[in-house]
Amino acid sequence: MTTEILLSEHDFASAWPGSSECFLECGVSGRLFARTAVPSQGVRATVIITHGLGEHSGRYGHVAAALAKRGFAVVGWDLRGHGRSSGVRGDLTEYRIFMEDLREIYRVHAVEGRPLFFFGHSLGGQITLRFLQEQVVSCRGAIVASPWLRLAYEPPWWKLALARFAMRCWPGFIQTTGNRPERMSRDAAHMASFPDLDLVHHRLSARMYFALHSTGEQTMADAGRMMTPLLLLHGDADPVTSHHASGEFLEKAGSADKTLRIFPGSRHETHNDLDREQVIHEVADWIEARLDSPA
């Protein structure tokens, strides 16, 4: 894949501390938006953040700020079809594109000799787990929050029926996800404070839904292939993805170093809920404890 890095002409990172932004022009396949927050002192590690369905990297500025204070460079990128990256909102023709895109983000931002960690939330958690099951990369650990391994609810039967019908004649048919802010967090004021709220979407195509559903099942089935040190985070009141599935994955994971942290009362976005400061603090501590571990 040929990649050209273009600096953006606008300030897209007002909530990110001292960050820079760029577009990665990936040949004819489109472009990815990425931003990097670098600590004021020396960089101790790099953390690559992959966001969830319908959101974008701009919603992780407070996470980046906290990690940068601990000496970690933080890379946030917008998934294809999300945020400022190219692509149809809520649609993806092939799941492998996510894998290729994350591989490119890794290639551009990995620094030889510097510890690197992955952080993925929800869909981003699924992508991160699947990526580390399939790819050979130099990585000290993965933090995966509320991963889409299995949904915590059954989608309405009529939505599934429409999606199955659409797969025969219109795979790109879009439906709304119905994910409201109160399903994400108990802190409504915090959720309303993010920049670029207009970049959030609630769209999901038939083919993308079935691709994510099947990949979640396959990722669970292949849990034994996960060898990377792993910190799983989940709220026990998450109405979107199943915290029980996270527990099952941890039991089967091949990682010798693996931890599941359940936050009582927290909803889907543990890093945005009422105890977010504790969540982010524990993430930073977990990273710091593994800076000297083998890649």
C-alpha cells in the first residue's frame, strides 16, 4: 500500500493536547484522518487508539491528555466511513479494509525501540483483537474496552429481516443503530461536551452489520490465538455489548498476562462514564507496568 502523508489545513484537535493532524492518502482506496498527541517531555511509549462504531477519534481527547501526562504519545485515527476519514458513513464493503487500515496506522506510527500499545473500544476493540490474532506486530499490550464480541441485546426482528432481505439485492442498505447517549454513559453533560458532535453518526449497512457480527463470533472462537498481554475493560450495565462475552474471551485467551476489569454500574463507554478518571488511571498504570516487558 502506498501512503502519502498530508498535513491538514485546519485545527481538528482542539481537545487533544499539543497534537498534530494528518491525512494518510492510501492510494486509490481513500484517505484516513489521524492525530497524535506527544508529551512535553520524552516519549516513553506509543498508544494507538481505535474508536467505536459511529464515533471518531476527537472523542478521546481527555484520554490522550491523561496518557500524555504519563509520557505516552497517543495516536487516534478515524475508521473508514467515520469522522474525517473517507468512505460511506456506516458502510464498508469488506472487513479486511479495517485490518489493512490499522496495519497502515501501525506502520506509520511505530517507532523502532519504543514500546507500543493498542487501545480499542467497542467496534475498535473487536478490530484490535482480530488484528492481533491475525498480524505479527511488535506490541507490549492491548487495552480493549467493551469489545463487540457479542451484543448485549437482540436487535429487533424486523431490522434483521430487512437486513437479510437487503443482502440479496442491496447490501449497502442503511438502517439506524438507535444508540443514544444515555446508553453510552450516565454522565449526560460530559457526553454533550465533546467537539464535532456532528461527526457522530448512527448508521449501519446490512453488509457491515453481518460482517461485524460474524467477525465478533470468529474473534471469540479464536480467543486462544490471542497471545498479547491483555487488559479487558467493561461495565456491568453495558446495554450495547456483552460483558459476559468479555469474560468468556478472557478465560479462553492464550495470553499469559490477562486481566478483566468490570466497573459496576458503568455503561458502554467506561472511559466516559462517571468513574472515567479511575478507568483512565488504571489504563495508564497497566501500560506503565509493562514498559520493560518483551514485545
